[in-house]
Amino acid sequence: MREARGRAFASTGVGGLDEILGGGYMRGHLTLLAGNPGSGKTTMASQFLYNGAKEGEPGIYMNFVEPKSDFYKNMEKLGMEFEKLEDEGLFEYIEAPSFVDAESLAGMVADTMGDITRMSARRFVIDSISAITGMLTKPETRSMIHTGLLRPLKSMGVTTVLVAELPYGGTVVGHGIEEFLVDDVIILETKEEKGLLKRTFRIPKSRGVEVRYYAYEFVIAKGGVHVMKPLDPRFRGKLEKEKASTGVEGLDKLLYGGIRYNSNVLVVGPEGIGKSMLLMTLACTFSRRGETVVYVSLEESKDQIMSLIQEICGGSEITNINVFATPPNAFTVGQWLYQTREANERIKPGLVLIDGVAALEKHFGEGAFITLMRDFTLLTKGSYQILVLSAIPRVYDALSTLADVIIRMWYDDDRRKVRVIKTRGSNCDIEEHEFDITDKGIRVKLD
């Protein structure tokens, strides 16, 4: 099955997009990649060629807009070294003139077909086709795409991406016939959301593959375009038998030895009860055992979290505790998700702590909040990690079904109380107990 798919599809080079398209672009297809200015069209088209060349499939980029030197510099910033691929004979950049007449254009297309044959190119990009269609009539555009590009490229088995401009607020690409002539259409859009730039794409047309008509958010970072596709909900993993100590002797006894790896833990309680202190105690405990920790703070600065952790750790080395302060109002949903996913995949921690998750619900809304939390429980489940979320009671209902372990903290007059109310796959002490906050963290009082 994998071999058949490999022959039938050419990878887009964009993580997540291949899955959405069922494997990538169908080989021999013409794909129209249209979008607003700054939406990421050139980056996405470049990844298609770069990925192909890295896999030994030569490609050609014909650009009517950007000089070769600028293209190479911009792509190098994203980690794509096209100059090196050109030296290896796997890539060719054609710096096409901005203005040509129909007759000259026909000659250019014919010459390019010769270049494709000469270097046995398997992938081809024109950026942008709007520069061509703008000087052609509607019948001439139809003839150029169908006869000048579609027919010869398909006969050679070349997979092609046509980049096109879509003005802000516009709904029609060029003459309005381009979308009908190509095999696949991907529309990239940008919009302002709470003062931030949000990039999305949708796929209104894909011959031979059933694709959901859905707007997917993506970000542009190192490596190019990254699609924030929700994780497959079927990926669940399983609870491990091994337990990790929390570093709080009394809490370990309530948990009958600690927290099982691959557990998702919810620490719920009112503001000021000591939830952050418990998370910091966990961070120190794992750090002392030599495990790597990621601590994501949604409400406090990195310096403050690091200072408090240092006090709790009592001078112990904390270089393996990675603290990120990521206030939700500085990101779109996709940007926040990308940052946290990337950190988790790069650092590969044994413990992930997300402190103050109600801030996500307040900023992004309940639907996006549940999607984010569900994504993280799936991401860490099966990776031999422990995920701990701290939250106020307001979001308890949204999170309780995702959690394997729930630790409730509350005030009883002037006393602090704690109780373990859920431990999936393990026994626990469900009685309530008092606890104190000390300069060394949390101390649970057992009768």
C-alpha cells in the first residue's frame, strides 16, 4: 500500500498537508495555489520543490516576480538551501521577465518544456501565473493552460504547481476559468484576528481524492509552512505500569506510589490555593532525577517562574527545566499550538507542565480550548511522558474527561485541603487532607 501511494503521490513537503490530500499532490496533476499577498504561496510552492529535490526528484521554479538572489536569500532564512541543490543539478531557477507579449510567452513556455526534458524534472512551479494571465484574454488563458501547460506536462508525468494572486476580498482567480482547468485548487487566506495575522487554507477542489472542505490554520517558521492539523483521535497510547514520585511524600501515599507515566493529570483549585507551587515541586523532583521538564506558564513571566523554581529546588541544578511564558493574547490558536508542539518534539521532556490553562479558554473560547487540550493529551499520551495541567474550577467540566488523574485543592475556612478524586488504572486514597505551602514546596498532612 505504501509503495503504491509513493508512486501515485508527490509529497508537498508540508507536514500535515500530505495527510489532508491523502498522500500529497497526485503525480502529473496541475495544482492551482492561490492566495492573498503575504499568505505563504511562494513558501509552500518552494517546499514542494525543495522536498522533491532532497528526495532525488529534480525541479524547476519559473518566477515572474522575484529575482533569483532574493529568492535564495529568503528561502535560506527558512532553512531551504536551493543554491546547494542547484549545484547538484537537482534544481533550476528561471528568472522570467515581468512583462512579455503572448508570442514571447509561448516561446518561453516551449523553452521551459525543453529544460524540463533536459534535466528530467519531475516537479515544476510557475510563480505567479497571474503575471501571465493578466496580459492574455480569456480564450488565450484557456489555450495556454490547457494546451501549453496541462497537455505536455501531463504527458511527461510532471507534477506542477501554478501560483496565483487572489486580492483581499476577492473570490475569483484571474479570468475565473483557471480553477476549472486545473486538477486541484488550494486557496490560502490571511485575516486579522484579535490584532494578530492568521493564515489559513482550504481545498475546494481535488480530483481523485476526497478532501474535507475545512479551513486549516498554518504558520510559517523554520522549515517553511507548518499545518496545525488536529492529531488523529485514534492515537491513544496506554498508561505505563511505572510510577513517578511527585516529590511530595504525602501526595505519593495518596496516589499509592506516584503518577503513572503516560498519564494526563489535572490539578484543579481556586486562585492562590497553591496549584503553581505543586507544579514547581514536580518540576524540581523530575529535574533531580535527571529528567527533562517543560514548564509552560500562561499567566506569569519566565523570570518569575524560574526564580520560584530555583527557591523550591534549593540551589539544585535546574538546567534541564525549560520554562516558556506564552500568554495566549500574543498568539493565534495555530501559533500557540505550533510553538508548544515544536518545543515538545524538540526537547522530548519526561514531564510537561501547563500552568493556568483557563487563560486559553478565556482568550480563544471554549471550542478552541477543548481542541487545544485534547491535542496535548494525545501528543503526550504514548510518548512516555506525564502531562500536568493546572486549572480553576470554571473549566473543570471541559477537562475532567481528558484526565487520568484529578487532584482537587480547595479552601476550608482558613485551611488548605487536597483530595485525589480520580486515578485511572490505579488505586488511591480518596480522603481529604490538609496541606501547607513551605519554602520547599507542598507538604500534605496525613492523619
